[in-house]
Amino acid sequence: MNKISVVVPIFNEEKLLKNLHSRIIKAMDRVNLPFEIIFVNDGSQDKTEEIGRAITPLNLITLQRNYGQTAALDVGISHANGDIVVLIDADLQNDPEDILLLLNKINQGYDVVVGWRQIRKDHWTRKIFSKLANFIARKLLNLDIHDFGCGLKVYRTSFIKDFRLWGEAQVFLPAVAKQRGAKITEVPVPHYPREIGVSKIRIMNMVRGIFDLLGIVFFVRYFARPLRFFGGLGLISGIMAAISFIIAIALRLAGVLNFTETPLPIVGTLFTILAVLLFMIGFLAEMLLRLHYDLKQSSPYMIKEIIQNK
């Protein structure tokens, strides 16, 4: 490790900001390596930006408006200069001191280390939904992580730097790193109640995260070969079309029903059209994928300013 970047998304955290920063500094001073702290101010409406301007050392990135935690993390990661990126939430429910536990695992040869919250201090509805979501994610992503939602994670930058985040995709970022060959582990960490303010992550955000999970599953399994995904669906549609036509012909030859007396020919025709469309979508996706690697990536997020307090 040559340099570490600590990325923290913040939104209306004026009461926590100084304490959060000092505790991160205290933890990182024990690492004995160069580090930078990046606070991404996600359009805060209180004095968060004003307080952040006066904190040193700190890179403060302020977004033009409130885009959400995922956008803030996306911007923070893209501006990180370290070989290692540490992600941690601003609510102090994860102690910055525990960053050292995860960095020790990185030193043991791992590429991604995920925190595993022990004895969570959240509302029981959050804990139940989290258990269900984690179970589904483990099965779909084939990744043995107990707590995808933990805000404390450490990555080798090379595995995530060029991946753009959307929705709640940051939760499943370890799966993207695994798809790229990363060695992943998790570390149990304490979990603390939020002392000031309220959680910015609502249950509906967590529900929408399930749909983002499906997008990550597609990326992990089929992004490099979309024709296999769409072609597979097209093949199923083609088989259904063939079955419909065969049954319709058999009924006609047996004298049971004419073609005009059964919907099977229409069903078969619809499945045939669907099969052709799916194969065409697969070929187009393959072509777009080739263009994806050639075009310069752009960001939908407007950055208001970047302050570097040395």
C-alpha cells in the first residue's frame, strides 16, 4: 500500500462533522502511510459545507444538489488518489478505529474487505429486511458475505475505480470486484447506535435496492456476454413457439380443432416474434458493449466545487 483514500458521503451532518474527522485522523495516524480524507457533501442544507471548509486536512467535494448516497460515493471514488479506498458512513455507527481491522486484512493479501456488523443497533424492521436482502444477494451473486449493507468497506482501487455506481449499487460493489478477480473476505465489527440526527437511508431505498441487485446480477454474469442472456431467453421463446405450432398441427391432424378454432397458432407466432426480437437485442447489446470500451465515460453528477485544504 502506498496511499489510502478515506471516502465519506455526508448530508446534513453539521453536528457530527468535526468529531468524525478527528476520529478518522486518529485512526489513520496509526497506519503510518500517506492518506487523504474525502468528504463528499451531498447538497447539505445545514452548515455542513461551512464547517467542512474550515477542517484540515480535508478534500471537500460539494455536489450542486442532493443526489443521494450512491452518487456521493461515485464522485468520491472517482476523485480518490489512493491505492486503497476506504468507504465509511458519516453517522459513526461504525467506529473509524475499525478501519484498522479491515486494513490488516488487506495487508494479508485480500483485495476487498467488508465489515460485518455485530449486534446491530437498528430498528427491528431494518434488521429483518436486511437479513432477507442479504440472503437473496448471497444466492443471486454467489458471494458468501453476511452483511452487504455495512457502510464500512475497504477496496483495492484498481477493482472498482472505473465502475460507475447507480441506484443502490454501492451495496453490491464487492460482487463487481469479485467478477474482476478480487479476493474478498469480511471482518466482524461492532455496531453503535446513532447518537445525533436520523438515518438518511429509508426502507423504500432498501426496497429499490432489490431492483438494483438484479442489475448487478446481470452485470456480473452477462455484461461481458449479453448475447448469452438475451439469446437464452430467445431460445426459450423459440421452443415455446415450436411447441405451440406442433400442438396446433397435431390437433388439426387428429380432427379435434382447426387452426381457426384454437389460439395456439397466434401464440406460436407471438413467441416467434419475441424470439427474433430477443436475439436482435442480444446482437445490439454485443455491439454496444464494444463501443462501451472505446467511448470516454461521463458523469451525470454536477460538482459545484472541490476544496483541498492542505
